[in-house]
Amino acid sequence: MIVQLPTPGFSFEILRVLGHARAGVLHTPRGDIPTPVFMPVGTQGTVKGMTAGELRAPPLDAAIILGNTYHLYLRPGLETMAALGGLHRFAAWDRPILTDSGGFQVFSLAGINQIDDDGATFQSHLDGSRHRITPEISMQIQGVLGSDIAMVFDQCPPGDATAEQHDTAMRRTTAWAARCKAAPRPAGQALFGIVQGGTDVDRRTAHAAEIVALGFDGIALGGLSVGEPIPEMYRVLDAFAHTLPFDRPRYLMGVGTPADLAHGVAAGVDMFDCVMPTRNARNGYLFTSDGKITISNAKFRADPGPVDDACPCETCRSHSRGYLRHLHMAGELLYSRLATLHNLTFYARHMRTLRERILSEGHPPDRPA
């Protein structure tokens, strides 16, 4: 089953389904993205510690990465970004890029932001200068960045938001989504809508109807993993994710652990991003087939084995746990590179395993199970 998406050059192919889980391919002008997929986060035009070549090379072989509108707007700025040919050329990345619209930063930096019905006014976390982002400005920034998939500007309420706050965020997000859809954007740039509503499935369902009606290329679930208990997030995913349009990519924003990804895939989600593998790597936490390890633990001081016997990454092929612990304890830059490569490879392999199971055990989407 292959469906042409509203933006020319984009289509979504669903190969197999297993329960609510789907294995497919998001076809884009810059390359195919096998789904389900985890997108490494390159907030400021770089996946921290990694070169573009390392991200492209097997066994990591990242099909798509993520950049951020808010951060790249502040530094290096639109003039510089335009002069250097957009984010792809800037970062030497020739595969697809998705850009977050900046809405999450409005939430995460709430102490220096003010939100109204037209947009958000904020102080730069870099120098305190004041700026404003509206839906139109967010789309303008993402146009200069030249991302393959842009996100609508949304309001992301915290996990403990009141019913009134959720209702306001949903109303604004719908209005802002319509303005983003109406704003000019470069040819070949797809646009995804975002559904809010917290952990109330009825709110999510009502808001999804408004966002879906606007006709986006894909639909994202925002406002999860923002402080609510994990079981609550899982409950929402189980009840809601599969109800989103079957013929559109579904994207769960900012989630999460390997277990979260597996749960999201089973619930019907196709795309994920999170800083966890890169941030955890820098802080000494490495993912393995037997669970997460803390490399600073003294028991690894003279450990000659790899981080993970099952991992084919260069870190595991070439270096011991004892060496990585030494680099981490000494504050050596090489530690972050090696650890990040391993964690991202673990996530990529985790997603491929989930996809391969759907392909081997599932059935075509047009045939009953």
C-alpha cells in the first residue's frame, strides 16, 4: 500500500502490519526512510560528537536526523544559514532532515517566555536579547533551514497542566497549525501537524480531528514525556495512536527509552526522536543488550570486554569497557564520540529489530490478520 502525500515528491508506503504496528517506507526527494525509525537529534546542526559520515556509515546508517528552529535561529542565525546554503550544506548532510518548530523550547524555557494567541515572545538563553516567534516566523525559519519535513508551531503544555491550560494549548495549536499551512514554504518541504491534549484521550481525539482536517503530510503526538507518569503515557498511546489516519506517518515527539520505542511501535507509531542516547552517552550511561550500564562503575576499571558483545559498532569492535571508563574518568573528548556512536548504533539496531519482526510476522495492510 503506497499513498501519495499532499506535498509533491513525498509518499508513504506501508509494507506490513502486525497488530497496530506498521513497517513501511517514507519516500522523500532526498531519500527513503524505512519505518519505524529513530531520528538522532542534531539540535544545533550537529548530532553531538558525530560527523555526517559517521552517521551515514553502517551499522548506524541514519536515514534522517533532526534539527531545531529555535536554536538555529538564535545561533548562527538566518543570515548566516542562508549565506551558507541551508542546513543540509551547512552540516554536510545529504539525507532528510526534520526540523522541530521551536514549540517545545517555548515549553522547556517557560521561565523566559511569554505566550499569547499570536505567538511567543522570549529572551535568548544565550544573551538575554528579546525575540518573537509566530507560526509565520517559524515557517520562515524552517524555510531558510531547508528541512525536508517542517513541523507546525505548537504550544506544548506541561505534564501537570490544568484542563484550562490544555484547552488553551489545543485551541492555539489548531489556529497556529492553520497559519503554518497557509504560510509559504519551499518546494519539496513536507509539513506535519501536531496533536496536543495531555493524557486525556477524549481531548486527544477531539484535537486530532481538527489537525487531521487541515490536511498535513504526517501527524505528530506532542505533549507526552513532559512529566506525566510513564504508565499514563503508555495508556494514551495504546488508546489513541492507532486511531490517527492509517495512511499518514505518525510521529511521537521526544520519546524515549528503548522500552518506550517498542511500546510506541506496538501502538502504531512510525517515527521517534529523543536526546536520550546522545545525552546518556556523554554522561556515562551506555545501552546494551542486557540493559543500561554506568561506565564509571569501578567494576569496569580492568574489564577487557566490549560494551556489548552483540554490537557491531566500531566502539565495541575496537575498545574495551576498561578503556572507555578510563576516557570517561579522565574527561577525554574521545569518550563522548565513542559512547555516542555506540548508543546511536544500539538505537538504530533496536529499531531495525522491531521493523524486521513486523516484516516477518505481519501481513499486508490490505489483508486481514
